[in-house]
Amino acid sequence: MPQLDPLEEIHDFVVDAMRRKSPIEATYKERRRMLCPHVLGRNKAGRWQILCYQFGGESSRGLRRGDSSSNWRCIPLHGLSAVKLLDLPWHSGVKHSHIQ
């Protein structure tokens, strides 16, 4: 039976979380983050990216209180590790206003 590569496993995990509207916890740039993945797609270079709302955990920019539009993140899928589902409410925040 062929093994999935780690990126493929994370891709499938994120897709499942989006379908269920289940937040995830993951490590990105050595920081634990609590994220709600909203959109999964490829960037211009063909790499997988997720547009997600970060509602908890750590961030180099810090997180704003409430449902701030500043908490939206576009994260390369290959940068995520230790991904797991969270049994917490889904977060969307204020509408994302930047073109992705």
C-alpha cells in the first residue's frame, strides 16, 4: 500500500477540517497556532496555501482582540506541522479584504 507524503496528509487533513468547519491547531514558524482554514488553493508558483483565520495561539505579529480582520493569515501548507483537530467553535472574523 503506497504511503502518503507528509504534505499530502496535511492537505487531506485541512480539507477535512474545512468540510467539518473544525478549527485546527498547528505549528508554523515554530509557533503554535489555532486556525480556522477557509480556503485552500495554489499560489502563482503552484504551491499549496491556506487562507485561515487565526483565533488563538502565538503569532509574530500578535493577534487582535475580537473578530479583527488583522487575524487573517495566508500560510503555505508545507510550513505546517503537528496538525490536529480542535473541539472548539469555528471562527471567521471580519471579512477578509485583501486579494489572494
